[in-house]
Amino acid sequence: MSEFIEAESPEVGGLVIGLIKRVERYGAYLDLLEYPGWEGLVHVSEISLKWVRNIRDYLRENQREVFKVLRVDKASKQADVSLRRVTQKEREWKLLEWKRRQKVERVISLLAERSGKSLEELKTIIIEPARKQKISLYGLFVEALESGKLPEWMRLDEETANLLLKLINQEIKLRRAVLTGILTLTAPSGNGVEVIRKAIDQGLKAAGRGELVSITTIGSPRYMIRVEAEDEERAKELLESAASECIKIVQEAGGKGSLQVK
């Protein structure tokens, strides 16, 4: 299982988690862990900015690493990826995101095991509705942890709902400051979707080492922006910075943006 909101295939320019399965003289082959059945190839020229004498100085079998997607072949489920084009900031953010996805997987697996419900049944009740609404399950679980309740659309019987809340409290620990806000973004018609996507991508990059920014749709033009940082002061700064980056992009395209802190 993944975080259950991924696309069926990786996107060019996106970040992926790869598990090295074979190292050759010309490059390394890897499994894309978020996309079952997909294989990646990182050519020796895409491993480092420096001359690579021995690939094994950088990558070894069973090593997990973050890569950037260069090309995609959906027919063969093959992707060319790069290690050298991933910044340290991007790597830290992706690994942090992956860690949170693992927590979601564990919660769902334990819920299936202890409730007697199959993974397919839980997929229908929890996973698919979240996917359709483009809701991050980790973000949803954090909100449940903070509020002590699940969203109304999650139609679980009382016993299963209480078990899910118990598992969320058991597996997800918040030790940092969390702030949320409502981001309103509008862009001119025509290329509006691309402008909004670019704005959100830019906002996500505001997170520094060990920090997290997530932006999910509530219903266009409103988006939930959520940040995690080491203290409240930094969280406030990060929230404003991420929102400012988003608003800047839409304004440059002739649109409008605003932030309402919750």
C-alpha cells in the first residue's frame, strides 16, 4: 500500500523513492516503491555532478534513495531517473513524506487485522473516498488526532471508528508545532489549472530541513495549507512563507490569492 492518493504512474519532474535492485557498469536499476510494477534506471551520468569512477561508491543493492523522474514510458512501466538533480532539501522532504506514508500503511494494516475487516472493505470506506477528494490520509489522521473525531464521510461503525482513533493515537505522535490555514487561489481561465499547480508546487518548497508543508484542495478556489515545524514561531513563519509563494505565482499570472489563518 502507498499513501493511497498517488497517480498510477510517476510524473516527469516528480520525486520518487527507489530501491536499488541491480548495479551495472553503466547505471543502476531500481524498483519505484510508490508505483508497484514500475522499474527505474539511473544512468551513470545522472548519479553525481562529479565524475563517477565506481557506481557502488554512491549506490548499492537494497539501498533506498530519492530520485527525480526524467522520462516515463507508461507502456513498459519504465522510468529514467536522476540522483544528481535531487537537492538536499527535496531529498529531506521526500523522505519525511515517505516516513509518514509508512505510518498510514501501518494504521490501515492494523485496523484490518484487529477489526476483522478486509483491506478491500477498508479501501472502499476510507481509501477511495479520500482519493476522490484528494485528501492526504496522513493529514486526515493528524486532524483526527487533534480533534478526537473522524470526518463524517468516513462511515465506520462505532467499534471500528473507536479502534481507528486508538490506532492513530498509538502510531502517530506529534511532537512539533502544527498550524493550518485556508488558502484561496484564483487564476485566469485558459491555463488556470497549470498556474495553480505551479503555485502549489512552489509553496511546498518553502519547507526547510525536518519541516513539512502540505496543501490539499477543499474545493476550488479554497485549499487547506498545513505546516509542521519545531516551534510555533517557526511554524507561523513557514505558513506565511509557503502561502506567500503560492500567492506570488497566481498574481504574476493575473490571478488573486489570500491566506486565512485558522
